[in-house]
Amino acid sequence: MIASWFDTLHVRRWLTLVVILFLLIGVPAQAAVFTPGCTAGVGDAAALQSAVTLASLNAQVDTISLAAGCTYTLTATLTVAADAGNLLSVVGNGAILSGDDTFRVFTVNSGANVTIDGVTIRDGAAADGAGIASSGTLTVTDSSIRDNAVSGKGGGIYVSGGTLTLTNSTVANNSAASGGGVNNQATAALNNSTLSGNAASTSGGGLSAQGTTTLHNTIIANSSGGDCAGAVTASHSLVEGGGCGVINGVSGNKTGDPALSALTGSPAYHTLQMGSLAIDMGDNALIPVGVTTDQAGSPRIVNGVVDMGAYESRGFVGVSPAAQDVSEGGEAVITFSRTGNNSIPLIVDFSRGGTASYADYTLLSDGSPLLSDQVTFAEGITSVNVTMSVGDDIPAEADETVVLTVTAASAFDLGTVSVSTTTILQNDLVVTVPTSDGAGSLRQAVLNANAFPTDDTITFSGVATVNVAGNHLNVANNGSLTIEGEGILINGTDTTTIFQVAGSAVVIMNDVTLADGIGGNGGALFNSGTLTLNNSTVSGNSALDGGGGIYNSASGTLTLNNSTIGGNSAFVGGGISNSGTVTLNNSTISGNSAFVGGGGLSNYGTLVLNNSTVADNSATNFGGGVRAAGTQIIRNSIIANNASGTSDDCGQLGIVTIDVDNSLVEDGGCGVINGVDGNKTGDPALGALTGSPAYYPLLPGSIAINAGSNALIPPGMTTDQVGRPRILNTTVDMGSYEYAAATLLTVQLTLQGRPPAPNAQWASTVHVQIRPQGGGTPYLSGDFTANTSGIIGFLDLYPGTYDLWIKGTHTLARLHTITLVEGGNILTTSVLQEGDANDSNSVTIADFSILAAAFGSSVGQALYNPQANFNGDAAVNISDFSLLAANFTKIGEGGGAP
């Protein structure tokens, strides 16, 4: 090794002496080509240093050709010294010269003439000019000057004298005190180059131009400390922040975001994103002579006009939509498109991903299956549609995705959207047929739900009645199952129990009616799991043993909210037979019958009645309403008008726990004493059963009115079974229904610009909402038209304090707080201010534009717009203008309709 090192050193010294000798004796030296070596990607930095030194001594045109893909990490700065007439050309071939965050990469002394092509100069560190410091003649083409840092001037390039010509190059992510990318104190010409992501602590994050600086077809953007400081002569260039006197639209220049992509390639460059301000905005006449390609090696002019910056956009290919849904059995269309050079044929490759298997769908082009993951554009064609045909299978599947990603397109860039995701929505839980079995049936939907480990929802499409015959539907899913009925009738066809809910299952049924089921236990439902019925009805079912409507086993938890169990029959527990836990909230048990006992309810477990009504049930033997054989907790409820051989309303069987508070048991059964614990006995004065789910209204004078306890209302219960407020007149009623006396409201509108009433101009339409005070779901919401005196009447309201929000179609909204009492109420509104032509609850220049477009027109004319006719006189004129002007910039109250 020592001998080898000695030989290398000896040769270098010998070559140096030879050159010096030639110079001394006047014999012309020959042009030299140096090729510093590279091993496994690591360049011979010492050989490179020697080559630069020797080239500096030679007055001929010397070339240093770096190894492609190689990184030369320097141990000292490469200094090109001045010597009369010398010219050094450094050909990078994509190689990297690194200062190792310790040294400046290049110094070009005064008198030296250096050309650098296809090189990455990075990681330099110095006081000034960490990438290059030049006072000579410097030409840089197709190169990248990046990630260099100085404490002074010119993080990437510092030009203290001489000239700089920068062409098709990128200066990125450099930093300095002044001129983070380039600091020019002499003469510099930047042609089709990009300065981006550079930073300066004082000024000129991208460029500090203190000498003579020319920008042609160049981009300076994304800088910290300002894009450009000083003065430049710029043509067809973009300076994002508009520094150095660059004005948008002057001399073809632009300001604003050029939409650069992240650095890519080697030497690194920024591609232009789709829609970039720089695309086709350069000037072909400003391209330096001989430049035919961009930094990436692609044609310098595409689509007829050169782009600004180092990179020429080649056009874009993309795919749309970015996301869409399709149902099983349906079709979705994915569109591949291109912009830019459309005159050539094009093949675009894409990849497939997602959770769906190829068997779930077929991709078609022109009706035929695609044989490969490619789409072909003919000449002049800008878009190609691919149709995804999705199969409709019966087996249970969750939602699946198909992801198509554009991967390659020769001579084109990827557009803003290059990935399209289509979600195949499973219809395995959608009931589409009324029949008992097969594809689209409720039975198949339940089977599919059982197969899914997740929470599932069954819905119905195109059917009003679903029949279940033969065997019951067994719900045994691992997650929860919600059945969104939306009024569906599920009919047991007098052949089977409709549902059996297994012990592990959690089931919620919303707005369903279960009818005509029959079974041994549970005519409609046999529950061993956790079952909740909301706004639902169980009627006309029967059981040979227990639970004509529902049988709740010892492991079952059953909750009924705003629901009705009616007209069912069984041996015991005509409506419900319970051995587990049953809770009824705002619900009604009526018209059920049992042969032995518990016409409405037979309880051997735990029964909780909250604001519920049990009435008109019957049993031959015992407990026409309730057969109490377990734990009974009865609050704010009514048990009345039931019939039985023994204990009409509530029959206690043995020694059991009964806790009754603020409830009415008509015959005093189950130990209820009038006046004790807020309880009552006697006739509750129930009206006829009505509504769906059915309920009993309270008649005027009922002893159940205002006789409940607000403290016993379950958390979250804010309305009664009908949807009225659960508390009216300060105290809750007993039973599922909240009584409200007739409450009327007369609203007198106060309008602008009208003649005295009565007059047709007062017959305005307004949107009114009556909401809970302070916000919440409106009790009343809709459009109402006043009479010719501007009066609107509202019936069947409830006493209480509310927010009333009112807005005309072209007025600002007003928000009033009103307290309604039984009988008549009158509200005169605040002035409804006119001028909101676009109904946005504000009066702005947009409303003025609508008025101006219709000004001078009247009803029947083409330009007439009723939204600009603020005073209702069938014409748009100066009166309407005056109303708008008076309210200009005002904003309505209440934040708009929710």
C-alpha cells in the first residue's frame, strides 16, 4: 500500500512539473480530459482536486468528466485559479459534489472561465458562497445548487465579480444572511431557472440583486426572507412575492404561487403542478441559443410555448373522480384524462389496489373487458372512460374499495388527482323484496348481519311490507344490529315468531311494526339479548304460552321508547311476558289479553315503567293490566281501564317488590294509596286511542295532568310519546302523553316600504321557526304567508318560553324570545329589514348586483327578479334601491335557519 501511495503521489508531482515545464519553456500544452474515478458510488475526491489544480495551470480547454451517479465528498474547496485564456468545463453526468457541510464546493477566481453542466453542488459551508463563490466567468447549466449554507452572502452562489450565466438550473434550499439562493454583486443572467425554498435572515431569500441582474423565463418562489431584494430586469419571469420591482402583467411577468412539486431527479428539479401559473408563460425568444431541452432532458418547448423555470411541463394525465360510491350490482365510471400535447397517441398504465377482489368487479372500455391495466388515447383524444361493472352477490361482504392509481405515461406528468377510489357499498343489508327468503330478503339481510363482526344496519328499499314465513329470524350478530324501518310492516304471516334475539346480540329497531307473528313464547319477539324498540308498534301477535307480543327471557334486557304494544294475546302476558329486565319509556300497552294473567304485562323479573300508560288490557284470571310477580318500579305512569277476574289493573302475586311513585293505578291495585308518594287512584279520563304508535291523550280535567314528578323523568327524555315537550306548565303529567291546552299565537309582521295595510304588498311569505329557548330542534318550522294586513296565525302550540326566528325571502332575520300562555298570544315583530336579495341573511354587494341586473323591470319582463322586488310592488325601482341602501352591510339575527 505504501508503494502504491508513493507511486500515485510521484505521478501527480511528475505531471505537475511537466505542465510547469511546458509553461516555462513556452511549449503549448494540450487540452486535457480528466475522469476522476468512482468506486461503489464513492468518487475519488483527491483525483478531482488534482484535476482542478492541473486544469487551472493549463491555458487550454480542459474537461473534467465526473462519473455518473457518483458522489464526490470534498476535503477542501475546488479552486479554479486564473490563468490567461484557460477554460474549464465540468461535465457532471448527474454526479454530486458535496462540501460535507464543512467546505465551499467551488471557488472561481477572477480571470478564470468555468462551465458547469449536469452537476449537483450541495452541502457547502463558508462565510460567503457555500456552493460557488465566483469572481470570474461562470456558466452553470442543467445543474442543481442545493442545501448550502453561509453566514454572509450567497448561500448557493455568490458572484462578487465577473459574470454568471445560469440556465436550466435549480437553486434550492440554500441559506444566507443575504441572498439565500444567489447573491449577485456583478453581472448575472438567469435563464429558465428555478430558485425555490431558499432563505435569508436579512433580505433576498431567493435572490439578492446588487449588480446587474437579468431574469428570463425564471421562477423565484417559496423563499424565506423575501423572494428578491434589489433591482432586476425581468421578462416572462415569476417572482412569487413580487420583489425586485417585478409587477404582475408587466413584461410578461407574474406574481403568485407557481405550484411547484417537491424536488425530484438528479440533478434535482421542481416539476410544475397542474394549473401552475408558469406553464406556457415564458417567451421562446428568450431561450438561450442552443438550448433545446430542459433540466430533466425533455424538450424545452412543449405545446408551442416555453414554460417558466428549469422544468418544462409535458402535459398531465389524471383520473377522476377522486372518490365515489357504487352499489353492488351497479356501475361506476372512472375517467382518465390528459392535458397539454394531445396530438400524439398515448398509453397510460395504472395499478389496482383496495380491498375488493378482481372477482367482485370488471373493468370495461367501450363495452369490452380491459385485457391489461392500461388505457389508450388516440391522437386528439383528451379523455377515456373506464366502466366498473360491479357484481351483485348474495354472500355477506362489508364495503369494499377499488383503488386505481395512474403509474406511468410516457412524456406526461401525473396530474393533481392520480388516484381514484371507488367504494363498493354492500347491499347485503338492504331489503328489496317482500318475500321471506332469498336475495334481497329480510332473512338474507339478517344472515349477512350475523356474518359481519361489526355494527350493522338493515334498511329497506322499495318495499312497505315484508313477510316472514316458516322459521323465525335468528339474530346472533357479534356487533350491534340496527333495523331502520321507516314505517315498514314486518308480518309473521301467522306462521312463526318473527324475531329471536340471541343472548350475545344487541338489536335496535326504529320505526317498525311487527304484526301477525305466532309462537310458543313470544309471538313477535323472543329476546335473550339486548333489545331496544324506538317509535315502534308490536300488534296482533299471539303466543301459546307467554308473551303474545314479546317474550323477554331471564337473560334478556328489553327497552321500549315511544312505542306501543297493542292487540296481542297469550296464555300469560298478553303484551309482554318478562323474566329478565324490561323498561318502558313514554310507551303504551293497550288492548292485549291473557287467558291466565297479565293481560298487558306479566312480570317475573324487573319491570320499570317511566311515563307510560297501561290501559284497556284484560286477563281471564289475574292482573288485567299488570301481573306483578317480580320487582316493579312504576314512575309517572298510568295503569287504568283494565279488566280481570281478580285485580283489574295491577295484581300482586306473592311477596314481591313494588315501588310506585307519582303514578295513577285506577283501582288502587299493587298497594297504591291515593295521596301517598304522589300516587293517585281513580279515573284518569283518557281519550280514545289514536296515532301511530298509538297513545291515549289526556282529556281536559284529567287528574293525571301536572301530577307527575319532574325529578323522576329519566335523563334525556325531553318529549312525550307524541313528540310534545315532556314538561308543559312546569310539571310533567302522568302517562305517555303530555296534555296541552289550546295555545294560539298571532304574529304581526313589521315590514319596510309598504303602503298602509290592508294591502296586497303585506301578503309576504316568511320562514318561521319556534325553537327551545337558547337553541335546539325546532318545534315548528316552515314557510307561512301573511294576509294583506301582514298577520299570520299559529294554532296548537304549547305554553312555555321559546325563541321565534323569522325571515322573509329577501329580509334579514329577526330573533324574538316569547312566552306563550294558554289561550291567545300576540307578537309584533321587529322591523324585517329589506335588501337580502340572495337570502344569505346579510346585505352585501352580491345583493346590489342582483338588484342592478333587474333594475327598471317589472313582473312579466325578462329581467324581472322577484328577489329584488323588496317592497312587493311588482317592480324593481328606486324604492327597492333605497331599501337596500338603508340596510347595506347589515347582518340578520339568529345565525340563519339551522
